[in-house]
Amino acid sequence: MFLSHIAAACPGLGLGTAVMVLPWYDPVRFAEDVAMLRTLTDGPLHIGMGRGTAKLEYDAMRVPMIEARERFRECWEVMQLALEGKPFRYKGKHLVLDRDILVRPLLGANRPNFYGAIGSPESAEIMADLGLPPLSLAQFPDYLLLKILSRWRTRAAAHGFETDVTLPISCKCFIGDTEAEARAEARHHLSRYYKLQAEHYTVDSTPWADIEGYQQFAKIFGGMKEMADPAKIDPILDRNLVGTPETIAAQITRLRSIGFDYFIVSNATAGVPREARHRMMRRFMEEVAPIVARAPVPDVPDIPARAAE
């Protein structure tokens, strides 16, 4: 709904989401919404999809979290059939469509770009099984990002899926005239962000280890409370886009050398003033983007075999 408003206000602008939690949706209705949005947009449309990790959200949507992985797969399979523009039926464990359904508007070849949000090498393989490019986060260390892309490519190629695709990564961005200035502002806002994350995802009480498909999240979210401490968040600042324009351009080059070629740049977390959000985006456009545009595209080296282990 929001993107349809933006499409009318800013014709030609590329639009995207990150992420739509598929297990919460009726897939036919979701396919119709996506198809309608695609007809309203002139620029490219990117749809990020994921399983979601907040138990309280699953409870509010009245969907058992233990069914998340299966429901994600079934919803995505229905989506693909629906957007082909032909009558279809479907039978899954949770979704059964036992009469011919034709979803409109018909898109033809004008389909959105779809991505699967991932938080581990294991989930990268799951998205590869479904033919979905991974949508990654810059908060992970380089060795883990290498492992994520390596496992995704290996698994996707084994299924015969295209691997020469757009590989996006989401980065937090804070720009300053000096390194110290940028890091101080980022440290203040991002520590608050991770504190809210820890509270929202109830990291102290959610038993992810007992929920099928979520066992690895106990380890991932275990560090959130530590990242909420401004004195301990510097490793996260190092992995995201924080610093002077020159430093940020170098960070982008580093991530490009790993294999990422599409950057989702944001600082719009809770509590960041509008002035700061606009200032960062303006500085990124005016000062960082020209440096990146002039820089040569780095070669992506062959990923060592150990990265895939």
C-alpha cells in the first residue's frame, strides 16, 4: 500500500521491500497485490521475502511459528504459479487450491525481482533450493559473508538455477566529516537500535532451539544484548558504512570484492531524527556515490574451498 503511494508520487523510481514475511500471507492475495503494484510502477520493483523471527508477531498473526519454513516454501511456490498468468492448482501441506485460479493483472515478462532474506549459511542454502537470490546483512563478518555466497552459489548451481544474479546487501550508513564524528553518531543510534531489537525479539525468553528451522537463531540473537552496549558495538560499525565519505567508499569496495553488487543503504532506525536521515542520504548521494562511480569494479576472487565448509 505504501509503495503504491510512492509509485504515484515518484514515477520511475525503483522500489523495494525487505522483508515480506510470507508465512503470514494468503499467497493468492499476496500475488494479486504484487501484480497490481508491478503495474503501477515504472521503475524496477524488488521484493524481499523472509520467514520472520519474532515469536510475538507469529502469535499475533495466529500462525504457528513451527510451520514457518513449510509455509514460506508453499507460499513462494504458489506465488510463482500465480504470476505466470495461467490458470493453476496447488496442493501442499498447509495450502490447497483445488480449483483453477487465474491471478490478475497479468504481468507477462514484467515481473518483479524476488529475494530471500537470510541470516546464516544454512538459510542461504534454503533460499538456493527455492531459486531465490539471497538478501544479506552487512552486520556479519567477511568470512561469514563469503561462506553465505559460496554455499548459495554451490547449491543454486546444483539445482540448475542462474547464479549470475543481483546480490544485494543491506548496510547501515552514518557519514561524518571525521571518523570519530561518524562513529560517535552511529554508536549512539545503533546501540539503541540493537537494544530495541533484543527487546522485540525477546532474546532472553524465546526458545528458538525448540522451534523447527530456527535453532541457529539462538546463537545469532544471543549477541544482540551485547551489541546494545555502546562500548561493545565497534565491530558492527566496522562492517557497515560508517566514517568519512572516503572510508565508506572503501567499505563498499570491500563488500563488492566479496561478491555483492546491490547496496541497500539505510539509517532509518527507530529514534534517528529525520534531519539525520536526510543528511546521511544527501551526503551519500553527493559525496560517496561519485567516489564509488569512479572506482574500478573489484575482481571477485574464487572463494576458497574452506569457505564453503
